[in-house]
Amino acid sequence: MRSVGYRQAWNYFEGNYSKQEMIEKAIIATRQLCKRQCTWLRDEDKALTLNQIEIEKAVKFLQERSA
């Protein structure tokens, strides 16, 4: 019940939301979760943050952490 979009879908199936309302509310919930995660990760010293797709940098980061 706490998954992003689940609550909105449930309300849609119960007839509380139209399909468009469900989609809009699910998008808002996803953005809110993303913002909370970004805020949390900002203070994480060992987190890797990528502003663009950087496959080599991500692979190197994961290899260093698994060694």
C-alpha cells in the first residue's frame, strides 16, 4: 500500500479518481519521492550522484565498492 502509484491506482479502481486524476496524482507522488530521496542522498558521503549518463563512472564506483 505504500508503493508509489499504488494508492492512486486503488482510488481509481474504487471509482474515487478518473484515469487522468490517477495519472496526475501518481506523477506528483513520484516527484515527491524523488525529491525526498535526493535530499537524503545529499548528506550521504559515500553516494555517487550522476547529473548525466556516465556508465564508466558508475561501473568504476560499483567495482570499488564490491572489492
